[in-house]
Amino acid sequence: MAIILRFVYNDGFLRERFLDIVWVEDTTATTLHREIKKVFAFHELPINKLRGQGYDGASNMRGQWNGLQSLFIKECSSAYYVHCFAHQLQLALVAASKEVAVIWLFFSKLGSIVNVITTSPKRHTQLQVAHTVNIEELVGAGELETGRRANQIGTIHRPGATRWGSHYDSVCDLIHMYDASCTVLENIKNDRSATNSLRGEATGAYNAIRSFEFTFIVHLLQEIMGIIDILCRELQNKSQDILNAMNLVTITKDVLQKLRLDGWATFIDKVSLFCKKHDIDMLDMNAQYKVGTGRSCQQTDHITFEHHYHIDIFNNAIDFQLAELNSRFSEEAMELLILSSALEPREAFKAFNIDHICKLAEKFYSMDFTEKRATYVEM
């Protein structure tokens, strides 16, 4: 476990120093808490002087009740916790998406599709050739514009295990190269020279990519990830503008909420147009949605396909994203950061705001200040 201290020195400037690296027998919150306290005691650093904590988003670190941050707050109420921005949304939002069962299954199918197409140089070349043909046909039909750096031949990126951006890239690539991907998968499943296992995997991947559910979810994730991607990139900047970042958090939450409340009709029209363009069977949204084999004994309620896709998938996926964002960016943490930005020294303390500083001292660090009345004497 690495321990780094950030502090203001006597000259008033911020310092950051690597303090220690400690071997720990496990990574439970209680163990980490105990070992950090030992290091603090060795260096004669009192816990009650702690004014902030920052970790990644793991549950053992950020847990509200039993996480490391909560154990320190119990000892020092002014040790406010702010997540490490570099780790804010990488794993959290992908995990939140997968809380919806059908989206978890989608990512499993997506990984299989990408593996079948891109693991072989031969199949990768077939993908690019097929995509080139599609572009030429679209340009010839006037559906694509030509120009410098337009319509470049790319590939489908593999969704990484720890990078949100890679999932977004993979989803966008698949939509962009949809026809070419279907062509390659269809060729593989019909190729008698291919192994049975490869043909079987290609058949499963082709059936998945041609289904309405897969099409619906790939567009839903593109919509949600596209909204959040700007925030993700901003939080990765080495030179962080706190006010801008906090404004982006608020905007991201608002846009997601607007999508949930008012975006269904526009979104389903977009999916319908894609299905029509690519000859994908569109569902009758007013028909009864059937679970599993469709037997009456398996039906716990009677809902339509529209209810299933609108409420159980569309709304549910957005709700998990909003809940995760609210958890990572609590109102208290956001206010603390916004008020603290008044002390930003760049551009000769251009952001200096005496009202924000007074509120910061009064609301968050009242124990560090005593009330004094200044007396002014006119000369």
C-alpha cells in the first residue's frame, strides 16, 4: 500500500510527498486503516489534523459504512473524502451498466463477436475489405460525403476489462462497421473449410448481432456512453479545472435525466430506422413480452415488449448510471471542491472568492477557526 501526503507548507504553497510503502496482509478496510495509523504514529502525524482523503473507487476504500474513508471520518469528521478523479468512472460505470442482466449478456456477446472477427489476420482483412465495399456503395448512392480524412477504414476495438473508453470505442466501431461485421460472420459460418468450433462460434455471434435486442442495447450504450464520455475525458486531464469538472458532472446528470424522461420516443425511432436499413426484424412493441420459453407458469406478470425495453432496460440502465454518479459525486463532495477552488493560485489567484472561503471555513472546517472580531481605527 502506497501512502502519499498532500499538505500546505509554512510558505503557503501546496506540497505532495511520497511518505511510505507498506506491506499489508490483506486489503480489508480495517487492515488498511490500522497500517496507515501506524505510519502516521511513527511520523508523529496526528489523525485529527487530517483534512481530506482520496482513494480509487473500490468498495473497501469508499464504502459509506465500513470503507476505509468512513473509518477515518469516525475519528476525524473533517477528513472529507473525494474519489481519485483518475479512477472515477473507469470501472464504476461499466459495472453499473452490467447490473442490468441483458446488458451483462450483451457485453459477453460483444466480446465473442470481436474475438471471432479480429483474432485472425485473415478475418481482420476480410472485415476491412467488406467495409471498403460498403463505403463505396454508400458513397455511390450519395449516403456518405467524401472529403479529407473521411470514411477511413478502421477496425473493431476490443472492450478492455478496466477501461470505460474501450467499451465506448468498441460499441461505436460495431455500429459503424455493422454490415461488414455481419458479412464476415456469415462467411465464417458458411465456410466448410473452417473448424466446427469456429463455425459454431460464428453462428452464435451472427445470430446475436442480427437480433433486435442486441441492436437495441448497442444503440442504448452508445447513447449513454456518449453522454458520459466527455466527463470521463475531462477527469483524466493532468491539469484539472475543478469548477469546469464539477459543472460537467452536473450537466452529465441533467442530460442523462432528460434522456430518461423525454428521450424514449426519439431513441426507439433511431433504433427502428437502423433495423429497417439493415433488414433486422422489428418487434411489435404492443405484443405481450414472454419470459423464457413463454410458458404461462413462467410469467409473473403480463407486460408488453415496449414496457420491457422502455422500463426494464432503457430506464433501468440510465438509473444505474445516475445512482453511480450520485454516489461518486455526492453533493457534499461537489460543494467542498467548488468552494475550495476559490483558493486556486493560478493566474494570480484569479478565482479568489472571499465569500466561498468564508463558507468553506464555516461549513466544512469550523473547528479549525475561532471567531474574532476585527477592530478598525480611522487615522
